[in-house]
Amino acid sequence: MIPVDLTPNLIHQVYGRILDAIVDRTLPPGHRIRQAELAERLGVSRQPVSHALHLLHQQGLVAESGRKGFQVTRLDPTRIRQLYEVRGAVDGLAARLAASRIGSNAIGRAELERALQTGRDADDTTSLAILIACDVDFHRAIYRLSGNPAIEETVSAQWPHMRRSMATVLAELGYRASAWTEHEAIAACILKGDADGAEAAARAHAVTAGQFTEQRLATASQAA
């Protein structure tokens, strides 16, 4: 974890560092968080760490543990599946709208193609953090291309949980390849203006990802 700069948005920086550590499992599920130790690692006082942890607690990413303590929450397989069910509907709508607007949005087309290529360029040596960022960037490109800002606003609150679920499956080499094959299918439909195909491909991708993640989380829970 990289020490943060002492700037006015210090709490948000600390929040981002802790969130990234939760997502990439530097702080794994069930880990007891010691505020003093975390503050030292980040090079800040305990106050911004305390504020950041309370923000994470509000989002359900950490839970109270003992006297004034916190620990990283565990992912609930059923809850993740439910989130993917909702996201499937939202992503389907976004892909449909994006396909209908692609012909008049050269900037959006370029952004989608760039996000797709970045994902294609990832290999077995690419870090998990970068893989997750590539995945998020691809979907956000579609949200922006849809022309409906309410879509990204709706999904943004769930991104921390979705990023954690992505880490579960993107750690597996086999799923990485299939995920980007599905991304390519979504992008291909959008880029040729096939609204029905884009919606169907986006929905199918979310359903597959949700089922795969739920299965992996359930298996891990049983093994623990």
C-alpha cells in the first residue's frame, strides 16, 4: 500500500487505498483491521483512517469487531448473485442504448474500442488490480456511450462490491479469457449498431459472471 499525499481530500485518499487493499485481498475477508498499524503503513494519522473506515462500514465493506474495531466483511454468495441479476438488467439497457447511439458518437466508439483493446492486451502477468480496472473501464465506457447518466449513477454505489466479486473470478486464468471473449461479443454488437444483440450479450455476460462468482464463493465458504 502506497503512502498518500497530505492534501485536503486526505480522507478520500485513505478510503481509496483501503478499498483497493480490500478488493485485491491485501486485506483479506475476515482480516481484523488495526487502525494504528494501517495509519503507519499509509503514512497518516489515525483520524483519517477512522473516518475512512466508517465510510467503508456504511457500505458494508467492513464490520464492527470488538471495541471500536473493524474487520473486512466476507462476500455473501447469494447477495453477489442478486447484485449481478440487477446489473444484468442495467447492463442490458446500457448496451442497447449504446448500440443505438454508436453511429453518432465517434468519441464514445473510440473509448469503447480503447477499453476493449486494453483488456485484450492483458496477459497472465497482469496484476489482479489492473485486470479489475480494465473490466470496470470497459463497462463504464458502455454506460457513458449509452447517453443516460442515471445508469452509471445507479451502478456506481455497487462498484466496490462488484470489484470484490471480480477479484474472486479474475484470479482464475480460465475465466479471464472467457470474460473478455464475452466483452468482445458485447462490443461487436454495439459497434455495428445491433441493439437487440448488444442487450442479449450484456445480459448473458452478467448472468454467467454472477453464477460463476456465486459458485466460487460458495465453494470457498464450504472449504473454510
